[in-house]
Amino acid sequence: MKILFVTSTCPENIQVCTHGIFQRMRMFLEALSMFADLEILFYASQSTDISPEAAGRMERALAEHWGCTASVNLAHRSPHYTVDLPSRFPFGDYIREWWFLHPFFYWLSGPEQLLAFDRCLERKPDAIFVHRLNSFYPVLANRKVEQPVFFDLDDIEHKSFARGLMQAPSRRSKPLQYLKALSLMWLERRAAARSQRTFVCSETDRKYLTTRLRASGVIAIPNAIEIPVGVELQPAATFLFIGTYLYQPNAQAADHLVCDIWPLIRDRIPAAKLIIAGAHPEKIRSFHGRHAGVEFRGFVDDLDALYREVRVVCCPIRAGSGTRIKIIEAAAYGKAVVSTSIGAEGLDFLDGRELLIRDDPDGFARACIDLVADSSHCNQIGRAAREKCSALYGKCNTIRRIKHEILDTCLLGMIPVAANPIINS
């Protein structure tokens, strides 16, 4: 069985591509490689080398670092607005321009991008797996696609975009910006309708798509990680926020933590330390100022060592969608987490038992201070979170579930895989 995996998220430096999007991509690639021959079409930035030699290097890197054997094709994303607009659009030409003016439409809409997809189709894969909404346009634009399509939506993008607008400063164009949220909803609905199975990262998102977008074939596949060895409770008042700061909700959350929450904590615990870890901290507005007790670490390779330093993990996310691997990861290490409601959205951790949920700066700071003051409570929250994480978010069980969800769909008659020796394993 041959599967074509299509993604506009290219791990150009695979050793540092460890944040949530890449962890989820790797999880699906590992599951697919258990029963299929994989061909991957990576759409990359204009500056990326897409030569056959570069594709060969990517194949070797995937095998070495992700344990994934695949044939790799590389193509550039389009940097320009090139989407072929419908000649008839019910809201007029000006609104039509705003409707489609989003990278999710134009990144893969140019002749070069569509040709790369066509060439992969010529090798006649048995199925197509599309990784995230920003990779779906070639499937919708190509009338020759007859294969079953599996689609990992992951995050509900129109919700994430609308929440980001709520955090942005008011501008005269802001009402028109909301048209982009509607256009993303429209694209999500079309992509789900075109797919045999659509995967999302939580039961909350599955219910939302099923009821609000009336999508069928939606399956909740949680984000998951390999469960590490737990670490001891750190006596020092050291707090952590971790993420990649090219992702705007992370950059906004880090700035909110540093500017609005951290001064309240330092006022009560003068010796407290806050570690801001993750790639591209320069994207955080407060990175360029001086803040007592705050350390911007940048990318951290050794997570075991990092979590040994930390007593409490903070997740003051106020935008975005999906589920936060940073909370799953902290729970797996047995760390107490303080999060906002949006940060903990879609996860099955219980407030007051396996994490603490606080949405205002004062309440968030008080929860952090209390976890430093009460070691027994802090330890209890961390242990309960680790137990829940092991039960629900272990990577091995999730990979098996992905494999069986896809194989079950194939066995319904869509793809001839009955001769595959691993189907029943």
C-alpha cells in the first residue's frame, strides 16, 4: 500500500523541529510507516534548497531522527497571492479579494505547487494524507484525485484566527479581517467533506466540527508524547513557560506572563525565577526589555535537565486553538501546571486535581504563589497529572489507534490492503 503525505510544514532543520506541530506530524508519519510505503511532498520556504540532493538529505534525516523511512519530494511554497479566484462570487469583487487573501489559499495555489502535486499523483498512490489545513488546496484544485483522502486538521483554524484578532489592536480593517475567519471555516468545511476521515486533537473539537460545520467522519486523535522518567519536586521557586515564539499565541502569552503576571509573583517571592524557553524569543515583545528574575533561554535541547530545574509550569495562553503539548509534556514530567481556560482547552486534566485553571492575572499569580508555598499540594497536582497523562496521552497507544483508524477505513472497501501482513498486528 502506498500513501502520499502532503504538508506545507517542512522540518528544514529536523533536530530543532521539536515543537507541537512537528511532534504531531512525526506521530502520524510513524503510524503510517507501520503499514504503508510512504512518499512525502514537503512544500518549503523559497529559501530552501529543493534539489534532489536536498531531498536525499531529508530522507536520511527522517530515518535517523524520526525513525521514518520515506521517499521525499521538495517544492517551494508560493510567496505571492496567486489563487485562481472564482469568476462568480456572491459578495462582490472587493469582498472576494479579502475572502481568499490568506496563506492557506495562496501558499500552494501557484503552477509550480500544483505541478509538484500532479507529479506525485502520477505515481498512483493508494491514498493521500494531508497534514493540516494549509496543505489542502492542491487536493481541492485537482479534479484527478480519486484516492481516499485522510486529513489531519489538528487545530480548528478559524477559531484560532478569530481569537488572535481579539488580542490584536483595533484597526479600521479589523471587520474585514473577520472575513478571513469565515473563509477558513468555509475551507475547513470543504476539506472535511472531501476527506474520508478528518482527525482533530480533542473530543471538544470533534463535537464542534460535527455540530457547527456538520462534518462527518471526524475522529479525535489526541496529541501524545513518549512518557519520560518523572523528576523530583524542585524546592526553588522556579517557573517555566516553553514554546516556539514564531507562533503568535505563544509570543503573546509569554509577554502577558512577563509583563502582567510575573511582577505579582515577584512581589511576593523576590527570589523567584522565570525561564522562558523555546526558539525565537526575540519575537516576544518583552524580550527587548529588562525584567527582574526572567531568563530567556532560547531553544533547549535537554528537556530532562530543564524540567529538573522547574517547580511550576505556566501556560497563560489566550489565543489559538487545539490542545497544548506543553501541558501534556509538563504533566508527563510530573510538574504542576497553572493554565488559562484556553490553554487547557480540549485536555482531560481536571481543574483543582491535575492542574489549576486561572484566567485573570491576579488569580494566575496567586495559584503560582500557592504552589510554591504548599509543597504537598504541588506534588499532589504533579503526580495526578502524570497518572492522567500516562493513561490518555502516551504515544504508543495513540500511534496504534491511528493505524487502526486508517486500516479500518481501508478495509471498508476503499483500498485493497487485505494482503498486508501487519493489518492484524
